[in-house]
Amino acid sequence: MTQPPVHRARKRFGQNFLRDPGIISRIVRSIGPRAADRLVEIGPGQGALTEPLLDAAGKLEVIELDRDLIPGLRVQFFNYPDFVIHEGDALKFDFQALKGDGPALRVVGNLPYNISTPLIVHLLQAGDAIADMHFMLQKEVVERLAAVPGGPDWGRLSVMAQYYCHVDQLFVVPPEAFVPRPKVDSAIVRLTPHEQLPHTAQDPLLLFDLVREAFGQRRKTLRNNLKGRIDAEALETLGIDPGRRPQTLSVEEFVRIANHLALADTGADQGE
């Protein structure tokens, strides 16, 4: 593997560079890159994943915010004609525009802990632009993504991710695999968008606003957290006990409530 230029990790970018060749190989095997894929790597850093992905697929696009890393990446991968660098912030990147009329994107990356949640939300909202996602994240974020209703990790991110995707928690990556070492364990997760949504919200924005409110105070009941939006009688009509706490509700139950509210809003609008 080509050695990258020396670069000091920047705390403001949340940089921890992956170094363990065994972990790198295992991640690439989990992704299973193919020549026909449209691969996009977020935050290539010093190219630890970039080179094996390029070798496997023959082409790769990367999104890098740290402009000091870009010259080194250009030098390191100058002999790959189908290596493309997009300089910019992945949080603001238009993935639908990048897809264009081509195949859906396979997105990979070792995501900085400080932007992982908003970036995943941004990608989930890119719709059919994304074929799948493989990310290295803080282990507790992966546990939240893959959580089940009723468990301590089930929350807003769990509902949003599982509304759009099937979530697979693959394996744990220890701190010693990085330079500098993070203070927490990491994990690899695969997010595969549903071909057809198992439960379709009439208004997804209303759904996620509802979920945000429901989890506003986890220890309170739906009766209290959703006061002013839906009353206890309406919840009971939907087959949902208003005395339940939000972390016990499934994606389907949140969608059921949101669709009831959307229907009520539509009826109110037609009555005006």
C-alpha cells in the first residue's frame, strides 16, 4: 500500500486515521465493492480505505473537507484515472445531484464522531440516490441505529434509520486500530434502504417532528410528551396506550400516529 504523506490529525474535524490492515481488509470484504458500483467515500483522510476500494472497483469518488489532505490524496492516487475528489462538506453535499441519471451510490466512510448523526440523517433524506451505506461510527451510535423497541438505545435515530433502512451491526473496531487513538470503541454498520417502505408515512416531515417531540423527555409518557398534538382518547382509538413511554413504540406505531395526524390536518384544511 502506498504510504500517505504525514498529516497531523485535526481535532476540529474529528480526525482519527485508520491504520490496522486486518480491520481495513475486513471492512472492504464487508462492503464487497464491484467494478459496476458507483462508490463514494466520505472523508478519505489518508487513504487507508481508499486504495483497497480503488483496487477492487477501479473507480471511486471521495468527499473531503480538509483541504490540506487533498494534495496528498492527488499525489497518492495519481495513477488511478477514475479517482475523483469533491472538496466540500458532506453535510451540505447534494447526493441526488451526484447520482444524476446514473446508478444509486454506495456510500462508505470512517465518519467523524462529531458529525455522524446529522450526516446519517442527511443521507437518509437523499432517497433513491443511495444504494447502501457502510460506516465506521462510534459504537454507541451504531447500537442506537440497530436498537429494538423497548431497549435502552431505542430513540429518535433508531426510528429514523429503520423507517428508511434495514440496519446491520457488523463488528466492533477497537481504539488501537486508529492514530490517534479515540477514547471510545467504534463499530461498522451497514444501512440498506428498503426497496419498499414497510410502513409509509403520508408526511415524513410530520412523522419525524412527532418522533422528536415524543423523545423530548424519555421518562414521560406519550400522554405528556404529545400533549397538544394528540389526546389520550385518540391514542386509545389507534390501539396505543397513552401511558406508554416513547421508547416502547415501534416504527409502525409512530407511523400510525403520524398518519392519523396527517389525515386530521387534511380534514381540517378541507373544512376551511
